[in-house]
Amino acid sequence: MPHEDRYGLPLSTTSDEAAAAYREGVDLMLAGWTGTAEALERAIAADPDFALAHIARARVHAFYQQGDLARSKATLARQLVAKCGTERERSHVETLALAIEGRLPDAIAATLKHVESWPRDAMVLSLPLGAFGLFAFSGMADHDRARHELCERVKQHYGEDWWFLTMAGWAMTENGDVARGRAITERGFDLRRANAHAAHAVLHAMFEDGSIDAADRLVDEWIPTYDRAGILHGHIRWHQALGALEQGDAARALAIYADVLQPTATQAPPLNVITDAASLLWRLSIYGHNVPKSLWQESDTAAQKLFPKSSLSFADVHMALFAAATQNRAALTARLATIEQRLVEGKLPAGPVVPAIFRALAAYADEDYASCAQTLAPVLTEVVRIGGSHAQRELIEDTYIVALMRGGELARARATLDARLHRRPSLRDTRWRTAMG
């Protein structure tokens, strides 16, 4: 009997062991769970010619910025699938390979074409979804809406599937329909609790609807079931640290940082390492809490090794936070020059908002709060183009609000806070607004 994946799509392997291990590995990947790489390695060992196992393993390498390994396995998968793969498998391998190679426009086009023919190919459908997906890092200003609309187009093919409910609910939340998004995500989470992406998506909904205490309890109750080596372990605790900051508890936020987020403690992928560290330390700093210089310096040293050159705009913005906080004007200026050149050459998908953020952060570091606010004001609506989630991007608006307050422009700060509080509740914003009268 021919083998199939969990979604009923045929697999070109004759090995029972390879098919079973592949199904397990894909489910673990879709859940953000530990054991993914090991399961896929078992599939490859059982059938070395099984192309889909190789390309899935390549994707895990890509998560951890192991570029050479990812590309070599993608090349092998292309060769193998050309010999003995179906049309669906050839398209599957090619689409994932394009994403692994960083060819975002081609990967997006291939993904959308593939999903039209094989909407239940969850591995391919996963590519544009999430805060670090192809849509988010494409430079699109409407990537939140695009994710939601894509999920709506294919939802009839998934029903009550735990993975799809997780991603569709999160897309709905990020697109502004928080109550419905949270309910859908929680349905997926209830179907499979060993699902880090679902826990993460629920925390995003809780961030948006102000359920800080409930989010804290969720992490406390759930995180013991999730290994520290899990791809989202540190980031889920980062959400808990944000909740601590909402409560004004800087000591707890710093304790979480020391436990799982600082470079010497984390086991997260490189992009999470730099973004979680930089964003939490920056928030602590601008909210008026003391951050030891040693924490910034240690994290900056690690970040420079992981992202020495300009790459994704989301990474570049967080590298700018490190440079501004450590007063490393040379690093800030050098990366800004590269970014501006990429913009001139049409190679900066997120566009002019990226250099504007760099200049604003440099002004903030120089305590030129008026210039910081003046630089950010016209591009605030474009910050979405750098990618990531709303919770992650909000630190730019936080910086703008604090710059207004420190620069004495209280009327503009009040107006911005009023608009934000109208959108979602926030203990911190309420404290700021009360302090301004």
C-alpha cells in the first residue's frame, strides 16, 4: 500500500520506517517541538533516496542559520526528487529550496502556485505564515492581511486540524480580529498541547487583549512540558518577560533574561537570540529601568558574530538597537551605509523605513529626542514592513512615545497613547497616560 503523509498526500518511499519517521518529523516541526531533526534523520537513514525527508531536514538547518548544510541538502533533494518524485513532490522540494536559498519573491510565487494545486501540503503552506514567514519578511505592508486571506482560502481543506487552527487563528489575531483569532488558536492548542506554536499564538492574542495575568499563568503551567532546547522555548519566556514589564516588574524580566534569553543561556535559533535579547533590553532601558552595561556588551558581542553583515531588515533593526545602546556609532554608521546602498539598488524589500529607524535610534542614543520623534513620525505606519509580529514591532512605537515624553511633546505623546489604548488595554500605557495628566 502506497505511503501517505498525515494530510493524505502520497509519499515516494517504499519504506514503512521512513514514512513513519517523516510523518513524525513533520508533525514535530509544525508544532515547534524537540525531536524534529532526529525523526527526519531516521527517515533519511531508512531511505536515503527519500527527497522530502532531505528537504525537511534542510529546513531545520535553515532555522538555525546553518546555511551550507541547508543548501547542500536542498541540492540533494532536488536531484533525488527529479529521479523518482511525483509532480507534487518536485514542486514541494523546489518551493522549500527557494525559501532556504533566500529567494523570497520566487519562493512566494512558487508557494502560492503550489497551494492552488495541493492546498493540504502543510509544509509548503507553512512557509508564508507566522511572524518569521515569507510574507512577513517580504517587505509587504499588508502581510498580516495576506496571511489571514491565504488561510481563509484554504480552510475548507483542513477542518479541525490542530496545526491549521493554530496558524489561521494567529493570522486572524495579527490582522486585528483578536477575539476570534484567540478562540480559533485555543481550539488548535486544545487538540494538541505539545504544540509550541499554539502556545505562542495564544500568548500573542493575550498580549493584544490585555490578558497579562492569564498569559503568565499559561507559561508557568505549560513551559515545564517543553524542553529548553525547543525552538520557541526562550521566545515564549520572552513573552512572559513582556508581561512582567507590563506589571512594572523589571527584576522579574531581568531574571527571565538571565535564565533563558542571554546568549550564554539560550538554545534558540540565531534570529531569536538577537531579537529577543535586544528588544527586551531596549524596552527595559527606555522604560527607565537599569540595565547593566555588561548585559548589552555580552549580547552585542554574540550578535555581531551571528549577524556581521546586513541581511533581513528585521535582524538589521535589532542590530541597530545593540549599536545604539552600546554607543557603537561606527557599527551603526557602517550598517546604515550598507542598508542605504541596498535601498538605492532596489535590494531592500522593507524600503526607506529601515534607514529611518536607524537614524531615529542613533538620535535617541544621543538623547536628541526631538530628532528621534521627528524621524519616526512619518514612517510609523511603515514599520510593519520589517516583519515580525505586532508585539515585536511595538518597541519602535514605544521608542517614539518615550522620545516624545522626554522631549516635552506631551500632547503628541498623549494622542498616540490614547489611540493605542483605544486599540488594546495596557497597564504600562495607562501608567504613562496617567503620569501625563
